[in-house]
Amino acid sequence: MKVTRLSTTQLVVTLAVATALLPSADGSPPVLNQRWATVRVDLPVSPTQFPPGPGADIATSQCLICHSADMVLLQPRLTREQWIAEINKMRSAFGAPIPANQIEAVASYLDGIGAR
């Protein structure tokens, strides 16, 4: 089972958009000035951390936005170039907010720790 970590902001925005797009009970178009309620959701947290090393702080701040450390660390072993391709795929296909100037550091770190 894949567990995706969402920030509170991501969760609130997702729920707000989903709710705003629901049709009214009578089938009429949605009304966008609906009342909102605050909802608290506690998502599971993985106890696994990235191993220390150059780039661990960047991997923690960027990869753990969407993935658990376990999910990243249990991937098949990839080369640095393959990690760069994976990171770029996450940026372009899934909208991962990893800054372009941090791609090399994350890829080098994941290659260096032998993430697999």
C-alpha cells in the first residue's frame, strides 16, 4: 500500500476544490460560495529517515513531501543519471516542486546511499 503524505495546505485545497465541484442536491451547477468547515486529518508518519550524508537535508525536504523515506529507499538501485530522469519525471508528470537547482544534489545523494 502506498501512503502519500500531503501537507495540511494540500489537503485543504484538495477538499475545497473537490467540494466546490460537486453538483447541488437538485442537480443544478455547483455554487462556489458555500460555507466551509475546518477538518483535521492526521496522516500516518513513517519512522524511517534518510541516512545522514551530503544531500540528506535536500532529500528530506523534497522527497518526503510526497513519499515516505521507505518508499524511496526501497526502490530498485538506480544510477545517478537514472535518478535525474526519475526526478525530472516527477517534476514534469506529477508537478513535484523540486527546484531545478536541487535535482543534481538529490540524485547524487540517492545514488551515493545506494537507495534500493
